[in-house]
Amino acid sequence: MRVLCLGFLLSAAGCGPVEYLSQVTQKAAMAVEEAKAADAERYAPYEWYAATSYIHKARREAAVADFEAAIEFGRKAELLAKKGRQLALERAAGGIDSGAPTIENAPPLPAAGTQW
């Protein structure tokens, strides 16, 4: 009976890291890579930035062994990366830019000597 209880406790202690590996290093990381491939940084900048920020936060939380928080941040990263990928694909197909400033669509600089 003691061996069974000890085995249960040892297996339960390992659930956090195992679920972290599944959620953050596999699911969320894959979703972020797919969003990157769809050019979400250009077409869905909010979702892209949020997803990459959440995945970095998940990794920081795991580094201090807060696996519950890391898994939750991993879920948020996966969700936003998938949303960003979908938006990027739709916007790229429709020729719609996100409106985020880039070198190509930046407003012209004021002439020298003009006040802001």
C-alpha cells in the first residue's frame, strides 16, 4: 500500500512539467511558428506580439517552477497565435494591411523648420 501511495505521489508531482512540455514547447511554439510563416507580424501585429510575449512569459514562469502559470500563458500564446495566423491569412488574401506603420506606409516627415 505504501509503495502504491508513493508511486501516486511521484507521478502526480511530474504532471506540471509534462503538461508544460506538451502545451508550451509543442502546441504554443508550433502555433507561433505557423503564425510567423503566415506573416502575422505584418498582418496581425497585436495578436503576434501578444502570442510571442505570452510564450516568453510562460518560459520564464517555468524557469521558476510555476508550471500552472506557465501552462496558462502557453494556452494564451497558442490561442492568440492561431487567431493571428487566421487573420494574417485572411488579410493577405484580401490585400488588407493591418494599418500598422511600416517604412512603406509611413507618413512623410515634416519639412525642415516646421513645428510639430
